[in-house]
Amino acid sequence: MSTEATPHAKPIYNVKNPFIATVKTAYDISGPGAPKNTRHYELDLAGSGLEYIPGDSLAVQPANDPALVADTLAALGLTGDEIVKHAKNGADVPLRQTLIEANSLTEVDTKLVKAIVEKTGGASPLAAFIAPEAKDELKKYLWGRFVIDLLLENPTAKFEAQEFVSLLKKLNIRLYSISSSLKANPEEVHLTVATVKYTSHGRERGGVASTFLAERVTLNETRIPIFVNAGKGFRLPDPSEDVPVIFCGPGTGIAPFRAFLQERKVTNAKGKAWLFFGEVSEKTCFFYKDEFEGYLADGTLSKLTTAWSRDQAEKIYVQHKMLEHSAELYAWLEQGAIFYVCGDASRMAGDVDKALHTIIEKEGGKTPEEAIAYMAALKEAKRYRRDVY
């Protein structure tokens, strides 16, 4: 529960004392035929005193899918009414409650793996992975498997209710880049979230938090524990400073840059702004199109460059568009621009980084070593800022 503040003190919200919010508005921002469902959420902060700055993330405490909990209980041979200790607050609650609210069913703890091996007398396939040197093989084996898969694959491993809870990881918060400015949207916080859905090992799967928000939240009713996670170095320059900014945010990586642009408009920020946005198709995935075109029209945004990976025979991504505009991009860097990137760390962020090196070499007439030094200087000056995950 949230704590009421004294009249002169701001409330402090954190994992142990979250603000309990509700979703006031939610809608699909991906069109029919889009490869994935991407949604916009507006959470009500009325009366909370909760504050955030563009570049911050919102910590959301999701709940597990009751259908997955029911299937897990069936695999255990338990009813869910057994009384156990709640995994987070230690209260005596029905097993079903802690499995919904506090235990992870999508990530497997090695404690559960070892317990299954022990209960099956080493007959489980998992026995091959419990040695410390086999941890990489175990990781591969567990990829795409939930707790229920291990229970179904090892039906002779039986657990008492409390014993089972003790072998599970806790259900952690999920962090989402905030996609709104508090100055532009008082007492609201917005999120831009792709609903994760996939099939593995013959079973339909879903991301815990993204499907919670998309499928199991009732507007203005479902209680969602939240708090703000500070973005630290991922910040706009002072609006009075004439500093150019370049934003690169493909997919849901667009979220903080929507917040940045809202903030720039409200504060009449000086300095030109350039947004690179990429997705699968312009027709189905041009998130916030009208809003960004409005910013172009009123000067909040100076330049908008888009990349649609499937709208032509060859795949075009944001890094290709950066290279296409290399001379102008380098000129902005030479004028003191801050370069921001948000999104997937595994591939996109690396590809964008390589493109920047190439641009600096080509347009600056630099050797690879000189380009590396130039990039190091950008980072040192806090002019290359990344929010990747």
C-alpha cells in the first residue's frame, strides 16, 4: 500500500512501497496485419504525488496468468487452496494467490531443477545438466520452457505446496521506458508496450507483464503496483541550451523519445531535433504518426527519418538510414549534437554503433582508430546516450 505523505514531504515510492495505479486508457497502436500487437497505456497517477522525468522507466509489478497457474496446479496435483507463506510478504495465503502474485512461473530456478533430479532418483533428463560445468547446456535446455514444462516432463516428481513455493524464483518487476512528459500530461504516465506472444515446445506462451497489461487489466479497476526507476544519464539537455539532439528509437524504443518530444514542446526547447524511427511496415507500425508529424509541423521536431524493414524487397533498418544521411548526421555531431539510442541491445544497438563509427570514418576522413577515439570522446562528454535492454 502507498504511504500518505505529510503536507510538506513528497511520497517515496519503491519496490516495498509502490503506488497502486489503474489504467485509464489503453489502445492498439499497431494496425491490422501487424506482426505483433503494440499498445499504448495511460496510467492514472491522480493524488499520488508521483513524479518522473523523461528518460525514466516505470517499474510495473505484473501478475501471472490465472490459466497458467491453474495448469501448473493441475500438473502438481494440488488444488491451489493449500495454505502457504506468500513469497513476498510472508503472510499465510492460499497457494494459488502466491503463484499469481509473487512467484515466477516463466523462469526456472536451479533449485527446482536439482529437486526434480533428486525426486526422480536421477532418472530425469535434467540430471545431465546439474553439474556446474553444464550450466550453459542447462540454459539452452531451459530456453522456452516454463516451470510447468518441467513438471509435465517429470510426472514422478511430487511436491508439497510450501516445498514447491520455496523452489521458485520471485516474480520480479518489469521496467518500461516512460513514453510521456509529466509536464504535458499531469497526473498520468504513458507506456508503449509490445505484447509478447510465441509458441515453444508445443505450448502457447506470453510475456508475463505485456500480456497482463493487454489481456488481464480492467480499465479503471485492476490495481497495478508501480514506481519510477530513474533514467540517470538518459536526459535531455537544458531547454534553454541551443544543443542539437538526435533520437534513434526503432519499435517500442520510440517510447522515451515521445516523452522527450512532448517535453521539448512544453518547454519551448532550443536546438534542432532529429528522430530516426524504424519498424516492420509504415502501414501497420507507424506508431504515433500524427503526433510526430504535428511536431514536424510546429518545429518541435526538425527532421523525421523512417525505416520500414518489410515495405520493399531488401530489409531496411535505422542504421541504413543513418548511413544514407551520413553527411548531415556527421555535421550535426560536429555542431555538438547529443546522440540517443533506445531499444534492443542484442542487435539493433550494436548495428547503430557500427553505423556511427562508419559515418565518423567516412565523413570525418578518419582512420578506424581515430573514429574509435571520436566515439570515446562523445561518450566522455555524455553526447552518446543509450537506453538499451
